[in-house]
Amino acid sequence: METVFNEIKDSVKNWWTSLLLGIVYIIVALSLMFSPLSSYMALSIIFSISMLISGILEIIFALSNRQRVPSWGWYIVGGIIDFILGVYLIAYPMVSMEVIPIIIAFWLMFRGFSSTGYSIDLKRYGTRDWGWYMAFGILAIICSLLILWQPAIGALYAVYMISFTFLIIGLFRVMLSFELRRIHKRKQL
């Protein structure tokens, strides 16, 4: 399976979408950290909106790079999943306290595995700091497993674990965007 890093035909367009996505995730993480006693209704709304934005940005990235990225289909599938999840959660905000952590945990696990895959591609492409990307992906997977292991421990635990994992994924996306920008500039030379 080819990805964005191991067979780039031209420069990667719209590297900034990853930056915007990372900023959205970091904002979501910080808002959850500083209001841990908020209800799961607020968590559902924040998560729903972030999934909707995430899906739209991933779809934009995939469609704008369909001629340059051999595996653009995987990116569009991820964007569609995020978009559908966001629409579903917005339509049904009364999702129970037991279901929302499980949905979020599986979504974070998917993002964690994606992040580790990106890091391996970055290593193949010659990026020196690929290990940091791998560490963020592994941390996201570990956090998602902790959420799945104890989803009923209480709202406070779930909110902090979810916010910490959003922060990890957000930092990963910001770092990835700058790496994509460097690749973009390198290809233009």
C-alpha cells in the first residue's frame, strides 16, 4: 500500500489542512481539560463539531491531492468516516454516557494507527524526527485502549483521557503539517 510519503509524484498541496486539523484538536483538548465537570452533552457537541470539521478537511486534502498521492482513497475514506460520525453525533446529541467514550476510543485508535503508519512513511522518506511521530501514534493507541478498558470509571476520567488523547493527535497533526510543508518546499526546488 502506497501512502503520501513514499511515492510523492509532485509537491503535496494543501499541507495547511493538517495544521488546521491539529489546531482544532488542540483547541478541543484544552477546552475539555479546563472544563472537566461539563456534561457529556457538551462533550458530545464538541466532539461532533470537531469530527465534522475533521471530515471536511480530510476530504479536501484527499480530493486536492488525488493526482499526486497514490493512496488518496484512504484519506478520503477517513474523511468520510469522520464526517458521517460528526453528522450522526450532531443529529443525536443524547448519546448515552456509556456509548460516547467507546465511539471516541475507536476513533482515536484508528487515528493512532494512522499516525504510526505516517511515521513509518516519514522514516522511509528520510525524516530525522520520525520517532516523535511514532511516539504520538503509540500514545494515542494506548490512551484509546485505556478508555476502552474503563469506560464506566466516570465522566472526569473519560474527559481527561479523551482531552489528553486529542492533545496528542493535535500535536501530531501540527508536526505533520510542517513536515508536509518542508516536503512541499523541497519538491519545488
